[in-house]
Amino acid sequence: MSKNKLILVVALLLTVTFLVTACGGGTKPAPAKNEPKTIKLAHVVNEKDGFHIAALKFKELVEQRTKGMVKVEIHPNASLGDERTLIEGMQLGTVHMGVITNGPVANFLPELAVFEMPFLFASPEEAYKVLDGAVGQKVLAKLDAINLKGLAYAERGFRNLTNSKKAVKSPADMAGLKIRVMENPVYIDTFKTLGANAVPMAWTEALTALQQGTIDGQENPVNVIYAFKLNETQKYLSMTKHTYAPALFLMSKKIFAGFDKDTQAIIVKAAQEAAQHERKWNAEQMAGQLKALKEKGMEIIEPDSKAFQSAVKPVYDKYGQKFGSLLQDIEKAKK
């Protein structure tokens, strides 16, 4: 082979090598098919709370039933933001999923606030019957319209009042107390009607405000009061049970749509079973939690329930027309 031909062959070989390298041929392995997907599930409470128990159960069920092809990564303690931030992130698809208190979600879908009307439910079982039945599922389906996928109703539970100032036995004792409530009109109006100074704020801010004494109290289920050691700032716990608060397993509609139908069915069923698991766990824990709070110096008060129920009648007068037939449907479903 002549010298010129040799140079030409070498040049051609170098050109082919360059083109193959530039196109990525042979330099990187092709992405493996069926790589595991990860769902990032966030909530704003700590690892002792029922929300975390529900999240752990969801993780267990999904990973087991997808044989590890879907992983669930849990982000507690508001590490991805407060509840409003999580909801907005899910709408955009930047947050995958969350266990979220009903109250903040109602700011995005007002019908959800109906479930937190004061003294609407007499027992957890009555609430479950409505939420898991046709009425609750119809409202849950409406979340699709705001780019959220409602998977199941978990539980925050019956809410009770704590404060650092005095024993609250009747609505008259509420006068002048600065009480943190969720950023939700029904809660704000309920506590204003009861005579308190209702202060709406995110839970993460409320914890600091309680420690600093800029607010006197708050209202939450026993499991939250226990998990966050509110006995350290709150002397009095009044078992008002003024509202039953659901929580929701929510997912970004965009993220949910990225799964095939079989996986979607697994996700929905796992959320529903995890919600049932959390409800049972809450019921089992409450007696022990109340006992522990009392032993730590918290005064547990059984208030005049009838007086509280009578006092919130103006809230029903205000919202009765707004919720209209939905309230009627709930009353029918309770029977």
C-alpha cells in the first residue's frame, strides 16, 4: 500500500471513530428498561405522628406490590415545605405526593371544608361512613379539576383545644384567648363565633409562636398534641371534639398519569389501606397518649359539649347555603 493510500485509510478510520463517539455509540450503555421509579411523599409532621405511620404503610404496600419497581421516599417534618407549598408543588408536578390535612386543601377545593363543619360528626365511625361512601368519593374526585389526584381519606381526627392560660369548660371561657387555627374560613369563623381571637397560620409557624407565647393556644387531635409535646407549652387540654378533621392522600395528577394503569391501581389501593391502617393506629394510641399527657402535668378537661354545639349555630347559618345540598347529602349518608 502506497504512503498516500495509507494516510487516506487512517484518515477515514479516524473520521468514523469521531462520528461514532459524537453520536454516543459504544460510549454509554443504553438505559435499562423497567428502571424503578421513585415517588417522593411529603408531610409536615414528625415521625411519631399518624401521618408518618400512614406514609410508612403506603411505602411498604407499594414497594411490595410493585416488586420494588416503584420506590417511595418519605420526607417528614416539612422538609419540602408547609402544606400550602406541598399542594401547589403537586399541582405543578414538582412535588409528587403528600399526606395533607383537609383544612389547607379546602382552600383549593372549597367543598372539602364541609367535612369540618363544627360538630358535624358524632363519632369516627360516622365520619368514615360518609367519607368512604358515595358523598366523600364524589368530593374526592373533584380534585382532578385542580390538577390533584385524591387517593384516599386518611385521618387527622377529632380536634380539641389546648391553651396556656386557663381551663376552658364553656364558650364563655374562650373570650380573649389567642388561638391558632388553620388557614381555613370554617375554622376561623368557628373560633371567632366561640369568642376567641382566631389567629390563622401554618403549623410550622404555630409551634414557634406557642413557644414564644405570642399565641395562647391551638386546636388539634390528641395524637398531634402528644407527638409535638405541646404539654411543654400548654397547661390545659379541653376535650371539645369540636371538629372531625380528615386528611388526604394526595398525588400530583401529572405524576399519577405517568404510571401505567396497573401501577395506578396499586397506588390507589395502597393509599386506601394505609389510611385504614392509620385510623386504627390513632384509635389504639389515644388512651395511652392522654394518660401520658396527664402524667406530664397537663390538665384534661371535659367541657360542656351542648353549650359549644349551641354556640356554633351562626356558623351553620353562614355556611348552610354555601354547602347546601352537600350538607343534606351528608346528613342522609349518616343514617
